[in-house]
Amino acid sequence: MTIADGESPLAGPLRAWARGIYPDQAAVELLISHATFLHRADFTSRFISSSASGDGTGLAAIDWTAAITALDADLPCSGGEQRMLRLAASLSDGIPVNLRDALTGIDHCGIQLFVEAVLHTAGRRNSS
């Protein structure tokens, strides 16, 4: 497995952790595709824990509750970054999000990423 240009080394372990659970896969792909949080040490060091499965596969999990708690307290983010993190946390962990605020405040690319994540969560995955 190779890492795509600019993709975080955490992408593979996060995908391995989420494998088989559509909402978790969608949330992880949303964060990977958004290409912000997995490149921020203040996020990865605080909210992502790594381990290995029994067969040695690297796994990484996001503590969504802690990330959103920090977002509300002291995690510096732009408005768009906040919205994408809240949407991902809602998909994966069921954390409530204000869709009116989130969807009216993200750019075209962000909307496309979110639509793909919603379709994936519902089991209507892209075949690629």
C-alpha cells in the first residue's frame, strides 16, 4: 500500500480501524479528503490513538468526543474546518451538528465531500 501524494501516513491505519462500518468509513474519508486535520500535530497528538491489530495491521482511532469538546474550548480552526470536523464527528459518533450552520458555511468542495460521505454512510458507496 502506498500513500497518495499529500495523504497523511495516518490515513491507512484510520481506514483499517473504520473498515466495515459505513458511518466510520465515511467520517474518516471526509477527514482524509479534507486534508487538514491529519496534517496538524495539535489534532493528531491529542485525538488520534494508534495500535496494531492481532495480525499487525496498524490501526488508528479518533476520539470524536474529545475533539469536539476541544473545538468548543481551545482548538483553533477556521469556520470551514470547524464545520467539516463537526460533520465527520456526527457521522461517526452521532455527535449532534447544526446542519443549517454547517452546510451553509462550507465551500463547494466541502459540500461534494460531505455528499459523498452521506451516500457512503447510507451504503450507497462509489465503486471506485
